[in-house]
Amino acid sequence: MDGSTTKAQQKKRNWFLPLVFSLFTSTLLIILSLFTPSNPFRQTPIRTQKQAPLFVESKINISPTGTNPIPRLAYLISGSKGDCESLKRTLKALYHPLNQYVVHLDLEASVEERLELVSFVKNEEVFGRVGNVRVVGKSNLVTYRGPTMVSNTLHAAAILLKEGGDWDWFINLSASDYPLVTQDDMLHTLSTIPRNLNFIEHTSDIGWKEAQRARPVIIDPGLYSLEKSDVFWVSEKRSVPSAYKLFTGSAWMMLSRPFMEFCLWGWDNLPRIVLMYYSNFLSSPEGYFHTVICNSEEFRNTTVNHDLHFISWDNPPKQHPHFLTDNDFQRMLDSNAPFARKFGRNESVLQKIDSEVLGRIDDGFVPGSWFEKGVTNVTHPHYTVANITQLRPGPGAERLNKLISGLLSEKDFDLKHCL
């Protein structure tokens, strides 16, 4: 009995002292917490280098611009029935081995004419050697003033993004456009400016277009028919969008690669939503890209309000610009623009531009450092492609530099985006 009592007392001493110490410590800590300004036991969050964004759209980064000393251009040159010869001429006047090209004759052109274009590209020695000219094999039906013009542009851009390698700007032209500078002039001048800039003439003052284009609903038969016909109107009107602001401007533009990727990928869905809206909008090429870029926080501050074209309009403008003639030659040069439109087929002023501005011989390429010409056959000269990264800019580079420098140095340039 005495032995068991002694063991019990021993066990009591073994747990009693730790218990008393624990109670004393807890009491002390509680008292300290009451008189301490901040809780010393509040958990400090672990600092990470960069927290992952909550929304998936924020996780997608804009592609970096190119780092090559000389930029690369990606051209779409499109035409319709009877435009094959004009398209071939424009392509040769614009050609440079550093660039990428997609050419397209729509379904209104005959099968024979489209096959002629394919044969021309396939049999041109330089095109075959460099491999930078592509013909859209499955032609699109393009309705004038309809959204199929926008879908055709996006189609060409998708081809160029998939197969065209590295390029910095996308330029859409038609067979009735023609350059006023050489590609050496163009590439030399563009090598001095930021490659995230988007040259797109635009305004939010849509004026009469609200009643005549934004509110009416049109249907483009080219979206569902193989037979070409004009757009037609639906009797019911619609309201102007409140989810985004409408912009309008020129259908001709030079757009950066990051912006073209945004239009095709549409990671925040804006490009797709706006595209669906403009599928029922008259003359949608004059508003789609403008509305997308000016409603995007990522790109709205990259706009330069110019379409890089000389175009002669009536005042007030009518549906079509004037056809350019010899009488417009000096005004074209004085505009400092790199492109002009609209030219008739085999217009004499094109010969004047070739001989006095581009230095281009009949059916030939525009001279530059990229080739050496050995005339072994008068009608089919042989070209040896060389020195493609060496440029030989001329007077056209001075004119173009004057235009772009003036645009970028305008007062409050950074405050005038998308007004």
C-alpha cells in the first residue's frame, strides 16, 4: 500500500510541473498579446517573384516584335475578274526576297485566269528560288462592300502567320494599287521606327455612317453562295453598340504582327464579337480593324492615323475615288505616301512611275541590292539573288521618312490615339 502511494505521488509530480509551466507560459503570451500593438503571430504572406494572374486572358502575353535589323513585310495583293495582269505587275513592283506575299483572285475571276496566276508564280525563277510568294488555291468569293472582304484579309493573314516565318507588318493591297517607293526605300525607313505601330486611318466621328451603315442590317451572299451578287438589306434597323465604340476609316492599312495575331487568336474574345457584328455591316473593311484596335487596351495606343496611300477623292467623297492619271503624278510624289490607288489597267502613269520613280523595266523587278541582273535573254532576264540584307535606298526613302517622321512628331501624338 505504501509502495503504490509513493508511485502515484511520483507520477503526479512528473506531469504536474510541466502542466504548471505550460499554463504560466500561455498566460504570459495572452497578456503580451493584449498589450502589443500588432499581433506577433499574424502570418506573413510568402513573397513570390510574380503572382500568377487570376484570369486566363491576363496570362497570354503579346508576341514580341521582331529583332532583325531590317524588318520584314507581309503583303496581301488581291484582285477579281480581269485583274490578273495588274496583279502580276503590282507583285513584281513590290517584290523583295525578305518579304512574304499572298496573292488572291476571287471566285468571280475565271478558272483560266486563276490558273494563269498560279502558272506565273510557279514559273517565275526568283519566286521559286526564294519561296516567299503563295497563291490562295481555294479562292474566296469576295463581295464588294461586304464582310467577305474582311474574312479574305484574315484568311491571308492566317496563311502568312502559319507559313510566312518572321515578319513585322501586314499590308493589304489590291491589284489597282501601285508603289511609289522601292522596297529598299520602304524597308530602310521602317527599320528606324517601333515595330508595334499600326498605320490605320481612323476616327470615332462616324457621322452619316451611323444612319446609313451602323443601323441598317445587310446580308452578304458571299457568306453562303457560290454566285456573286450585291449585298441586300434587312428591313429592321438595330441600335448602335453600347458594349464598344464604333470607329471608321480607310480600308487600306499596315498592321503590326502582334495586332494581327490578336485579331486571329482573339484571346479576350473582342475580335470575334466585333467580327460577328460587322458581318451585317455595310463596307465592313472600313470599320472592323479600326473598332477592334481602338477598343483594345493592349493596342489602342499603337495607332498612327494614316493609311500610307495617296487617293484622289471628290469633295465630299463619293463611293469610288478617281482613277489616277499622268495629271496626278506630281501630287502623288508630293504626298510622300508609299502607295497610291486607284489605277486603271495599263494606265500610262504606271509607265511613268516605273521609269522615273522605281527604275523598273517592262515585266521586270525593281532594282535593288538584292539582285544582280545578267541580261542573257532580253525578254526573260536571269536574276541572281544576292545581298538581300543590304539595302540601297533612294529618293523614295527620303520622301517616306518625311511622311512618317512628321506623323510621329505631331504635337500631342501620344494623346491623339483613337479619338
